[in-house]
Amino acid sequence: MHISCVIPVFNGAAFLDQALESVFTQTHPAIEIVVVDDGSTDLTPQIVHCYGDSVRYVRQSNAGPSAARNTGIAHSTGDFVAFLDADDRWIPEKTALQVTHFEADADLGICTSFQKNFWEDAQRATQEQASNATLSEPHPGASATLMVRRQIFKEIGVFDPALQHRDTASWLLKARSAGVKTLEIRDVLVHRRLHESNLSRSRGQQDTRELLSLIRAKRNRSESP
């Protein structure tokens, strides 16, 4: 099974090489890597170009992570599409474990897993773990744990580019409502980095609006005849 890994990145040069190395060290051999540069102004292009032809580089004007993921889907060729944020890391067996479930079930369309946070700065880790103990616990993940049969995107569409934070959750809700079979592996397959610039840690009012919209959409679907 051929897998495409789509990595959206915006000014992620500080951690991008670690994300890429976590893909190169996967135990599943057939992985195409597509990095979508969402208008970065840092050294992101230079880092990607160091990898030569082993990484496909696509640049676009800044449009947000949802649009970047959609661009990556369009430029990828694998039978399955997986996603990794530029500041996170896959464990080495991540794709191999998910492929095993797809091979065992031809009806399975989507596979996610648990993820676990880690802190970039050791001192910050001590402070945050003390006040936010739950951040250290494994928990269900979204975009960086997601692997999808390409056909599913053709059937139900791609991510909503208007959403900056809840795009994956919204898409998963749409997929489940469409009857797409989904499996959540309760093992930690992704390590999610916490640092000063996390988009998901500075969501603010926009994220609140997206969350409320997602709740309304879920309620409307459940009330539909």
C-alpha cells in the first residue's frame, strides 16, 4: 500500500526537519512526502530543498492549514493520505500499524489514533505539567493521527478551508454522517509538540466560533429525519 504524507507548514523551520525525519524512519517503506509551504517567510524552503527529490515541495500563498492540506491531497498520489503537522512527530510504527487495519478491513475508510503531548522547553514542561497534568495524558488525536483512503476524499470532499482550527474535526463529523467506517486506535502513534507558537494553543475567538458551528452542525444532522 502506497501512502502519501502531507505536511502543511507555515514558518515551521525550527521543527520541520524533525517531523520529516519521523516520516523517513517509518517502518512502512512506501511513503511519498508532500510538504505544502503556506507562504512561509523563514527558512522552510531551504530545509525542504536539502532533502532533494525525496520530498515534494509545493508553495502557495498563505491560506491556512486547511487549504494547505487540501493542496497536499491534490499533489499527492498515494492510495492512502496521512497528515503530519510540521512541529509534531510520528512514532516509527505509526503508518505500518494503521496499514495493518486497512488491510484487514476493506470497508475501513478512516483510521485515527491517540497522541501524547511533549514540551519543547524543559523548564516550561515542569511548569505546565504541574498546573496542567491532563496535558501529559494520552488523548485522541485529529490531523496528525489521520490516515484516509484517497477514495473517501473523492466521495465526501476535502477539508473546509474557512476553518483554521476545527477543520479535521468538522471533516470527520461529515465522514461519519456519510457512513464512512472509522477506526480509532487507542495507542499513542503521534507525539504532539507544545511550544510558544502552537496555532492550536492560541485559538481565541475564532476557535470558539468554529466549535459552536461544529456543535450546531452535529445537532442539525442528528435532528434530520
